[in-house]
Amino acid sequence: MSKVYKFLAFDFGASSGRAMLATFDGEKITLEEKHRFSNDPVNINGDLHWDVLRLFFEIKQGILKCANSGDRDIDCIGIDTWAVDYGLLDKNDKLLGNPYHYRDTRTEGMYEKAFAIVPKEEIFKETGIAFNWFNTLYQLLAAKLSDDSALKEAKTLLMMPDLFNFFLTGVKKTEYTNASTTQMYNSEKYEWSYDMLKKFDIPTDILTEVIHPGQVVGTVKPELAEELGIAEVPVVAVASHDTGSAVVSVPVVDKKDFIYISSGTWSLMGVELDKPNISDEALKYNFTNEGGFGKTIRFLKNIMGLWLIQESRRQWDREGELLSFDELEQQARAAEPFASLIDPDYPEFQTPGNMPKRIRQYCEKTGQKIPQTKGEVIRCIAESLAFKYRQTVECMEAVTGNKYNIVNIVGGGIKDKMICQFTANATKRVVNAGPVEATSIGNVVVQAIAMGAVKDINEGRRIVRNSFDIAEYQPQDNEAWDAAYVKWQDIISKTNK
């Protein structure tokens, strides 16, 4: 009988986190949620931060719950989080304040300042990373230009998952998939973009060695292991950017014929490549080249995802009218099709606030029917997201020269069956949806590879397909969706001029 492994995966999203215990018997992975918690940003004096010490407290709670429920014999631990945000340590390895949240407004105006120092085209050729206002490069430039005291005192910069790994092990390393998102790393040379950073006068001596998914960072510190009731188990560098872990879990048969959507607060839509695509067309369409497992490239586009629905629901909650996501989907299904459409990536939708009001203002500005009911707002978002996916597929095929016939959606967004079906309708492609806990599962697969329990990613993906249900959606109503897509393109052109 083969050894039964226990892998503990911590998966942090932008609004919640969870500790998932995976049991692997050599053929199937079984997941058990041990701990779930909210991840709430804190606004202090106009600055938006992550409550990083509470989040580490939740990591300890997750480990304690394993130990106290009879699962103290875990084989290793892996942590993934969102991208681009970081913590700074001083000369004594003490944390210099709470890390900034990527939605903080301090990066406003940084594009212009950055491009005056290094042209936009040069930044893209160096890093292959798409231009997002929250990228680490612009956060650090904002800190530098504001004479930020923490940056001046810093001796080490660690991305968020690497910071948690440091808290657990005392080892300071930076994992590749997260490093690649910063717009400060060259994935062709596999090194930090030192020369470019010097032009920005951003200190490079605070950057650490970059390691790849599947390498062991270190072991849990003795005093922590004793406190938490576990052995000094290895902490593995998984694909620590949550999308990187999610892509590991995509249960594909033909690697060359699939597009993935990691669906959550953001929709990360892309393909796997062997090397970065830094062509003029990739820059034109704002595609990004992020690192993946096995030194692959996640060639993808960031799309504003379920944030639009989540933020709308938060507004209705503030107004005392909280409905479940299932209730909102039912109302959306009953609303008139294609009555109102938006560009999900419209800049006014990027920050927290009254999302239904902003959507109505967008529709008024573009001369459309203004959605009034909750169902009309949600249907507007869902259909518009599906059209954004179609546009991204078409641009992806134009840039790569490949044809993709299957869209694989993974992550929490697959619970919204309406959006899954709309995606099949809009893209005119078969949609495979699942697994739902994609990021945790990908995290586990890399731990299993690191421990020698799984041979490689191909075997890992086969095991994922063998372990979890995958739903299939066939395209429907092609003519109606084609006509509405033309309408959507005309609408968004009015706001993108």
C-alpha cells in the first residue's frame, strides 16, 4: 500500500482565506476545509493596508485546527496569495508597517512619472508584464517619490506569500511566479531587472534570491512547531501567485488547445507558453507574461471579474437589502437579455464604492437602457464579462497564431452556472468548469511534486481530473450572441476613445 500524504495548503484571496488539508493516496486528492477567515483591508488616515499580523494569526489557527483534530502528521505546508503587494523588513528583520493594499490610491499618476524615466515600450520589452496601476514597480516608485521612511529603512522586500513563509521558517526567499508579476523581473533571463530599477532609483539590494515552485523554502521554526503541535515540517514554495497555483490545477488533456480562466474577484484569462511573448501585438492588447510552474509563461489578461458582482452586493448590503448570490442569479436569469452592456475594465469600476450607481452612469453615458433592478444589473455584468472573454480569446489567437477550442474555467466563479453558460455562448466554445477549489488544489499538486509523491505536472493534472467533478457547457443561441457582441463592441468603443 502506498504512503498516504497530508498536505496543508493556505490560499489567500483578496477577500478571504482558507486552510485546506489535502489527503493523497497515490490516485486521488481529497480536500477538507480546516479553517476559513475573512481578509479585510483596513483604511487608516486615507491609506489602504492589509492586516498582515492578523492574517498570520489565521495561518497559525489553521495549523492548530489540523493538530487538534488529529491531523498533526502533515507532510508539508504551502502558501499562495494575490500578487504585487509586499512587506518591508528592517536590518533586524522586523516588519516596517502594514503592507499597502494594491487598491490604495498612492499609485495614481505613477504611469506618467514612470514613462518619463523609462519609456513604456522599454519596460514591456524588459519585463513582459502588462500595465496595471497597482504593479509593484509603481508602488515602489510612489514610495520613492514620497520619501517613504519605510522604504529608506528597508533591508529586505518580500512578496506577501514569501513574507508568510519567512514568518514560518525565518528564511527570506522570493518565489518565481509572484516575482514575475511585479514588473521588475525578466522571465527570459530569470533575474531581477536590476538595470531598469536603477534608472528609477529603486533600491535593488532589498530584493532576495528567486526560487522556483517545488523548491523547499525551509522548515517550520522549532518554537512555532512546538506552539502549534506539529513537527518541523517543510514549507514548500508552491506557485505562490494564486493564479499560478490555479493554472497548475487545470485538468487539461491537450496542453496546446486550451484557454483558462481563473475566475474569482479577478478573471485571469490566458494560455501556457514556453517563453514570453513580448511582441508589439502583445503590448497593444495589454497581455502579460507571468511565470508559471516549470518555468512556463502564463500569457494572460487581467479582467475585472466577479469584483463587479461582489461590490454590487456589498452596496445592496449597505442599503439593507442583502441577497445571496443564488438569489441574484435567479433574478438575472429573469431579466431581459442584452438590454444594457458595459466594459468590465472601465476605470471607474476599479475602486470600491457604489457599483450599481456607476454601472447605471456608464449606461446613461453610452445611451443605453439604464438597469434598475438587481437582476438587470447582474445580467448586465454577466453578459458583459462573457463578451470580454470572447474579445480576449480573439486577441489571444491573433497574437499567438494558435487556435483554441476549449475554455477551462477554474475557481470559485464556476459556482455561477449562468456565467459559465454565457461564456460558452459568447465565445462559441465548449466550456469545461472545474475544479472549484483550483488554487488550493494547484498548491497541493506542487507540494506533492516537491515531496516526490507525484512525478510531474502532467501526472498532477491527470490526478486532478480523476479527483474532482468537471462540468461541461455547450454553446447555445449563436446568432443572438453574435449580434449582441457587435452591439457590445460598439458600446465599449464609445468609452475607449
